Amino acid sequence: MWKLIARLGLMACLGVTAAPALAAKAESVDYRQGDTLLEGYVAYPEQGGKHPAVLIVHDWTGVGDYVKGRARQLADLGYVAFAVDVYGKGVRPADGPEAGRVSAIYKNDRALLRARLKSGYDWLMQQPQVDTHRIAAMGYCFGGLAALELARSGAPIVGTVSFHGELSNPKPDDARNIKGKVLVLHGALDPFVKAEQVAAFQSEMNAAGVDYQFITYSGAVHSFTKPAAGNDISKGQAYNATADRRSFEAMKTFLHEVMQ
């Protein structure tokens, strides 16, 4: 009973207004990229059989409670949800300078980032519960950048969602490799993703002929879906309940469209 109450409380924080059925199973899983041991987190829907799947990329602090909660949330919606590990098992930097240092390794080495993402994608493809023709990717902050990088690598995913993600791309022509649709959910006041980066991203998508949507939420800064970010927008990152709710609904509509 207490587990159910705690779960419903988490769903309320994540913007879910109705209580869905609980996921049948959620667990941490070990897998590898080369010699590096990684630890992801997977959640499965209640019903048996094959399901569409979503690969989720964590923010700059690594696989933690927030992204695990999002995985369970997606499983409740009927998706196999796999939170991939970019950093490596046990590498879970604290928010702030440490997380900035670790995430910069992968922002500056897109080939390594893509290799880590591909290992997670390959693991997901091997799961018997997954409909391998219906896989999407999404991510938060650093994870938004990473999800877009997976799409730019040419991975056969049907859709990509970025929540308050960085939009930089050292190789704009790689957008031509994107095979699915793209949804970017962006805070209008985000000081870390400036107007020129937004313009460059849109130019990149337009030049490549990508089917994309770019939704901007007024009053929202970075990390607007994360309750732990607090409510002081002067810090540049803060929770915004309205943007959280609206972006979650936009994501649901988008996933429903691309998974058909």
C-alpha cells in the first residue's frame, strides 16, 4: 500500500493527473560498450506481448531517480522504457561543476557519445518484449542533446524528443541522417540554450528536410520538467508545472503519432 501511495506521489510530481496501472516490472540492468560496464534501468508495461519502446537518456547527473521515474511513467503508458547509461556504472556525478565536467567529455566527443547510445539501443533491440520497428528516443537536458545525436547518427528510430536539451551540433550536415520525426520542447527563457543556438538548430533541420516540431514555453527556463530544480528562475533552471504538463502532453501526442 505504501509503495502505491509513493508511486502516485511521484506521478503527480511528473505531471500525471490520473493514476495509471503500475508497470509490471522495473529493474536495473548491466550491459557493455566495449570494455566499459554500463548500468541502465528498464521498465515494462503491465500487459504481455510486444510493445513499442522508448530509449531515454539521463540528464548530466546520470541514471538516477528522476529518469527512472520517467521510465516507469512511460511503461504505464504502454511502452518498454529503457533509461540508458552514457557515463558508466557507478559514475553518477553531483549536480553542478562535477556533472558539467563529466557531461563535457561526451559533448566534446560525439563519436564516444554515439557509441554509448548505440550500445543502449542495441540492448533494447534484443529484448523480446520490444517491437523493434517502433523505437523512439528522448532525453532531458544533456539527454536531449544525446537523443538528438542518436538520431543524427542514422539510428532507425521513428522519433526523437528533447526536453530542455542543448541543441549544439558540430556537424550540421549529419541532420540528413535523421530517419524519424523530431520534437523539441524548449523553455523560452532558457539562458543556456540561446537564440542563436535555436536558430542554428532550426536551420539545420530545415536544410535536411527533417519533419520537426519546435515548441517554446513562455516563462520557462532550463530544467522546467524537474521539480528538484526549485522555482527561482533567476538561477537559469527551475521547475515550471505548466510547461511540465504541457510538454508531457505534447510528448504523448508525438509518440502516439510516430508509433503508428
